[in-house]
Amino acid sequence: MPEEYNMIDLFDDDDSIKEEPVEEKAIKPVLADINESSLIKLSESAGVTVPKEKYEVIEHFMARAQYGHQAALPMKCKGKSCPFIGMCPLEEAKLDLPNGKDCPVEQALIQMWVNKTIGALNIDPMDPEFAVDVDMIYELAGMELLRMRAGHHMATDPALVEEKIVGYSPQGQPIYDEKPKIALLILEKYSKVVNKLREQLLATRKSQAQAGQLAGDVSVRTANIMARAKKIAEARRSGGSIQDATFVEVENEVKSDEPVDR
């Protein structure tokens, strides 16, 4: 399988992150299904007239949304007021920020993680047989993005615990207790989700490999039995002698219908 895939870019509506154009033959099957089935027809049945020159907008939305909520997960750029401006490479490079548009950094990160996992698992994203795997991979990339945001909070405020009011004394004085930081809890929670998704992806590959190995073993045994039976049949047709069977003599065998002396 090639090292890189011409994948449908979930976020290619932003000109700032466009790379080489995807080959038309790679995305045509997806858009053909969208044309025939979904939002255009449903909109028109609801009384909304969709001009043909606007079909591309509808198709593009459906192509982005086909892998779930990850299409909407990248934040809207807030310019200098972005809570994650400290890890923004565009800001570090002193470039103009796409204020109000989908963050190209997070879009690129999701696509990078998706491509990396697809390549590691040797998956063809255009093959319908791998549709569930691709959905899980996009889910995994979305979880990774949330963990990265939480990791940035931990980098800017590295304290693991913070004091919170857990109650009040009879005199009305607040009672404080140390609690884990929310960012730390998010990292812990989503780490479990990510590990589970990875295990499911690997388990799918392992079960498929074992199924293929089992089918191969059955085929080999069946072929051996058929070859042996054919050999015996040919020996009989050629007048071969009957071979003596191996047996073991058992003494003092008790029959089931005779009483046993005690």
C-alpha cells in the first residue's frame, strides 16, 4: 500500500491549509452517493429550492460530516484572544491569524493523526470494507485533539491540584480541600477512551488475521483428507490388496448386559 493516501480532507474549505488537490476519481464515489440520497433531496422535499450551482456547497458539507463530529471539532480562531495562542505556530511565526474561521492548525493536526493511523494499520480509506475502522480512526483523532488542549492547560498551569470550597462551617466559614485540576481529569478520562479505541482497532486486525489463519488451516486439512481418500480409491480400483487393520485384544471385558460380580 502506498505510504501516503489522497484522503478526503475533512476541512478543505479553508484555503490556508489546502495542499495538493485530491484526485477526482478518489472522491467521486462519495459525492455520487451524497447527490442521490441526502441533503439536497430532503431540503427540496421540505420546500427549500437548491440551485444547481449550490450543489457543491451541500456536497462539501456532507463530505466533511461523513466521519462524525470531528468536522466541527476544530475551534473558531479568536485571534490574539485564543486560549491556546501559546501553542499556535501561526502566531509564533508572526503570520496573520484567520480570525473567525476554523482553526487551520487543529484541522491539520486531525488530518495528520488520521493519515498516520491509517498508514500504520494499512487501511484503504476509500474501501467500504474499512468504513467502521475509518470512523474509529477519526474518533481517535478527535480525542487526541481534546487531550492536546488539556495538555496545553497543564503546560501553562502545571499545578496538579487546586483548592476548592467543599462546604461551610456552622459559623459560615468556607472549608477548602485540594482537588485534581480539571485538565488533569480530562487527560485521564480521554486517555482511557483513546486506549480503548486503539485496542478495538488492533483487536479487529488481530481477529481478521486469526480468521484468515483458521480458514487456511481448515482448507489444508480438507485438502489432505481429499487427497488421501482419492489415493485409497485409486488403490482399490487397481486391485490392491486389503490391508490388515491394527487392533488391540482386551481381556476380561465386561458386557453391558451382564451383571457384575461384587
